[in-house]
Amino acid sequence: MAQTAPQPFGIDFGGTGIKGAPVDLDAGAFAAERVRIKTPDPSTPERVAEVFVDLLAQFPDCTGAVGVTVPGVVRHGVVRSAANIHKSWLGTDADRLFTEATGREVHVVNDADAAGFAEVRYGAAKGRSGLVIVTTLGTGIGSAMVHDGVLVPNSELGHLEIDGHDAETRAANSAREREDLSWERWAKRLTTYYRTLERLFSPELFVVGGGVSKNSDEFLPLLDLDTEIIPAALLNKAGVVGAALYASEGGG
């Protein structure tokens, strides 16, 4: 009788909280109730590693690989950008640091990539072929590109220059809130943004995540695009599930 592979563990590292849970890869869901621990201040890699050790200790029966989301560019386990996290992350070999600290196989992935990977495997884009672009509309615009189920990492499409502006400064949900934009006015900016992505990449599908996606009925019907665009399905589970999935496949 074939042995069942141990369940992987997903950790979603954010500015205010670190959330983690073992993940059932067959269902694309948490295998136990998620635990949240406050992000340490300062949130240096070493301090965060200590939290990971404490977090994993709460799940002694989960022995699989560990996936960790990071809000930055990650190449071969090394964090290459740190716009919204402690500057000491820059150049850190996070795979190695966390593997040594926890005694587990750890793989680090960009947070938007993790969410996108999960949406394609289990969520709104499940079963869709071709190029799927997942965007998260929040403080900035995170993006993930997945082609026929294969993640193309670190796309950073929120930083495209459009009409002389960094795209996310005009089209992120934070811009809508900051400028008190109506759904209609914000939809015009989103249309400009997604039309730019259409011209550059000709995707088969757009998936829209981020907290504002729960209000997708208010703005998605207002967009004027040639490409189908739908709301994300996994919501706040996507980061943890995507991280665990990424780690289970050996880090991509």
C-alpha cells in the first residue's frame, strides 16, 4: 500500500499578521484551523523565523514541506525587493534561513504568486488553460501569471507605467479609498489598466482578488474589456493554500 505524502504547511506573512495552517492538497483547503500570530516589530527575517518555529510547533503532526509568502520579489529563494517589509529582507536567502531555523524544507514565494497559483489550481480559474492573470487589488496591485498551470513568477504588473504613472498608484483599491472615487470612476481607471494588460499579454482570463473582490458586483460589470474577468474564489485562504502548494511541488 502506497504511503500518503505528509501534508504541507502554508504560512502567509503579512505586515500585521502571520497566518498558518496545514493544507489538504486534494481539497485545496485548510486541514486544521488556521492560527494567526502578530507580526513582530521590527519584522526582520530572524524575528519572523522565530514566529515560524512557534507556529509550526502548534502542529506537531504536520511534517510536510513548508511554503511561505513574502510581499516582495523572490528569486531562487532569495528576497530581491522589500518595498513594504523591513529592509533587512533585501538579499536574504529566506529558503535557507527558514529551513535552518525550523529544521523543515521551506520554500518562499511572492505573496501574489501564491494566491494566483491557488486560484488556478483550486479556485476561480480551475480547469482554465492558456494564460491566466490574477490581480489582487489592495494597497497596491499584486499580480500572478499562470500559463497552463505553470506559474511565471514575479510579474509585478502593478508597477507598469501607464499614462506616466505607476499603475497601482492610480488603480489600486487604496487609490479608490484615498480619492473617494465612485465605483464608476474607479472602473474607468481599472478599464485602462486591464486594457493595457490585454494589449501586452492577450490573456484568456483575468481573476480579481484582494479584499475589495467581495464587492465585485459593484465594479466588474462596469469594465469594458475583451477578456473575461471574474472574482477570485479563495479569498483570504489563497495565500496559505498557494504557499503550501508551491512548497509541495519543490518550490516551483
